Amino acid sequence: DVKVTQSSRYLVKRTGEKVFLECVQDMDHENMFWYRQDPGLGLRLIYFSYDVKMKEKGDIPEGYSVSREKKERFSLILESASTNQTSMYLCASSLGAQGSETQYFGPGTRLLVL
Amino acid sequence: AQKITQTQPGMFVQEKEAVTLDCTYDTSDPSYGLFWYKQPSSGEMIFLIYQGSYDQQNATEGRYSLNFQKARKSANLVISASQLGDSAMYFCAMRGRSGAGSYQLTFGKGTKLSVIP
């Protein structure tokens, strides 16, 4: 079974803090993704990575950066957290070969910025 | 650009009955894939079923089936014999290519399904 883990289920931070959200997958997947989910808006793609050290902006990259130094780990960084970044953050991974491109998700991190 | 539309914000179904969740899509790419995910209150997104645009048969996975009507650009999820554990948010998603040529998913806004005992 594919296993995607996220470092925290719940996180509370203060405005202006630097925040790191970590995601690890154990299935040697090429692609990894970060989404945020807000009520009524569905899932919106922040960034994704299709290889180590490679990244591509999604639909809402502003205020975020990412790091992928190792294949299994993909980090989302909030350089200076703001209250409008309070959200549910979901990490996902996919195999990377052409085909179904099914994405497998982690349990999510609920971030509250005060 | 790809677009996914789920017009039902919420649905109710009686336990043991079947329910259909609607999904329509729009894309100019002749090759695409359609997915359904379930999200229980715990938050984790669970993959349910996949349909490729060139697949001849409708996809089925246990109690889940996908009613794929290509000409109408619809990919409705059918859940047979509903169970209380089916109460969750359900998201339809479509695979498309990003500007750099890699694949990504576009999600609909979801349908909240409530199963009534």
C-alpha cells in the first residue's frame, strides 16, 4: 500500500512565523503535490514536483515555497505566515509514469495562523 | 484549461439504496482521465475509481461504478447499496497537462453525501 505521511495533523502558528510542512512517501513516486483545501473552494494546487529539485507552480503559489532535496520528501514552506493561510493542507504523490496518474494523499495538516 | 463541475453541494440517501453523484467536465485534450475521491470527516482523501478517456467500458470497483458519457462530458459516480460509512465528501477530478507538460489534477468543489439509517 502507498503510504503518504505528513509531519503534523494540527498546527498553530503566529502571524509572521516561518512554517514548514513536511510530507514523506514510501513508494518511490516521482511526483509530489501540495494542495490547500478551503470550504466551498475544493482543492487548489499550490506547487508540485516531478523530480528531485524540480518544482512547478500550481494555481495559488503566492506566499509559499517548496523544497524537494530527496525523492521521498516534499516540504511546503510559508515564509511569513498570514491569517489567510489558515487552511487544511494536503500532500499527495503519484507514480509519474504515463497512465492513470492516480494521486495518493496524506492525512492532511490543519493549520491555524493567529 | 480543464474545468470540473459538481452541481450538488449536498445529497441525502437512505441506507441500502443507490445514489448518483454528478460530475461534468470540460477539456480540449483528447486524452484525459477522470477520478473520484472520498473524504471522510477525518480529512484523508481516499481514491475510489478511475476512468480513462479511451476506456471502452465504464469503470467499476466493488460498490462504486462510474457512468461515463463522453459525448455529454459527464462522469457520474454511482454508489450501490449505500452504507452509513459512505457519509463523506466526494470529489471528482480530471487529469490534465500543466504548462510544463507534466500531469496534474483539477478538482471539483465536492458533494457532501449523508446516508440516513
